[in-house]
Amino acid sequence: MGDSCNIPDALAAALRDARHVCVLTGAGVSAESGVPTFREAQEGLWAKYRAEDLATPEAFLADPALIWRWYRWRRGVVADVEPNPGHYAIAALADLVPRFTLVTQNVDDLHRRAGSRDVVEFHGNLFEDHCFAEGTVHVADDSHDIPTCPQCGANLRPGVVWFGEAIPEQALEKACAAAADCDVFLSVGTSSLVYPAAGLADLAQQNDAVTVEINPNPTMHAERFDFALAGNSATVLPELLELLSP
Ligand code: APR
């Protein structure tokens, strides 16, 4: 079968023969929904802050009200957008391969809203509140400047993984197991700068998976992938889906 758009025949064959496909997504997958990527300049009153300086336990302890204002702004941005064709293609892909694992670095919940199930949320979820003291999970409560834990009274924090914090153990285990077992690994919309997420592609390659990067701006690691598709996820992912659709 000829190349579909710019999908190499060898990649199309690998996808059709795959027993297990693992997809890792980053902020680029949500870019076409209108959600700024993590390293794009922040907007408006947040322009004077770097995301990396706000997404830390130290910043929260120093000024919980400021950090809650930032996360509630981010919740508002995401609540106002919709999943894009890239999210929907990933959700549909899961039903066309024998085994499928989606690992996301995104906290915007757009994969679940697009129909993806069992999403491995590597960096948590923007719409959960966690007790800062006990780690218990609570439904997001935007009615207080600084919500507190109903069990112990400690401040609640956004349910996301901050810089310097460990990846949730179950998410890490599932992601590593999938990367080590899969036949095709798609790294989509991520700058591959932050570990351990960025190391999943290496784990896949060490276990003889075919590895693919999908990004309009090839990353510094592009050469370590078997295929680097320079395109937008909302365009390329539907093309991959079309290849597998009966
Ligand atoms: N389709 C695919 N990729 C895109 C698109 C698009 N339409 N638009 C932008 N990109 C790419 C950019 O080229 C960039 O390489 O998405 C990538 C986004 O990179 P980052 O902003 O660094 O986001 P991400 O890789 O998800 O960051 C990883 O770092 O700071 C932590 O927790 C944070 O989860 C985040 C993690």
C-alpha cells in the first residue's frame, strides 16, 4: 500500500502488525485545542511568571493563595476548550489495536473528555484537589481561596505533580511496563525535556519497539526515534488512524 500522506510504509506496516501500541503525549497534543504548551510564554497577568517557578511545593508553601489563583486560571482555560481531532484519534486508535496504553504528561483531562479510558496520568490531573498533608484525593473545590482537607484541615493542593516531586508510583509502573512491552511507541507533542517521561522512548527502543516522534518542531532527541513525523498531532494522528481503520 502506498504512503498515506507522509506516513512511511514501514511505519504503517509496524502499526498494522502491532500487538501493543503505547502512546506518550505532551502539551503539544492540546495546543490545537487552544491550551498553551507548558513552555510557551504565559499569558496576561501570569506573563511575569515562569511555569517552572510556580509548579513547585516550595512556591505553594510560600504563597498558597497565589498558586491556587494560577491553577484556577489554568482550570478556567481548559474548561473553556474542547478536545481536538488528535485527542479523538488517540481514543479511536485504542479500539483498533489488540492492546493500547495511553500515558499523558498533560493534566488537562482532555484525553478523558475525548473518550480515552484508563489514561495513565503521569503528572496528575488539574481537576483534582489533594490534601497537602495526607495526599488524599478530593473533588476540586473552587469555592475557597485556599481549600482545606475535610479530614485533617490541612491545605488542599492541586492534584498535579510538581517539579522535584515523584511520579505517582502506579502511573510510573504502568507507563514503564507499557513502554517495555509495546511494539510501537508514539511520542506525541512533547519536547522530551522532562524525565522520567522522556526516558520512556528509550525503554521502548531497548525492547525493540518501533519508536515514532510526532511534533511540528523535531526535538533534540528526534534522531533517536525510528521515525520523526514533522507535523501537528491533530493532522498526523487522524492519518495514522485512517491507516488502521478497516
Ligand atoms: N502537535 C504536536 N506537537 C506540538 C504541537 C502540535 N500541534 N504544537 C506544539 N507542539 C510541540 C512543541 O514543538 C513542543 O515540542 O509540543 C511540545 C510541547 O513541549 P512542552 O511545552 O515542553 O510540553 P511537554 O513536553 O508536555 O512538557 C513536559 O514538563 O514542565 C513539565 O509537567 C510539565 O508535563 C509537562 C512536562
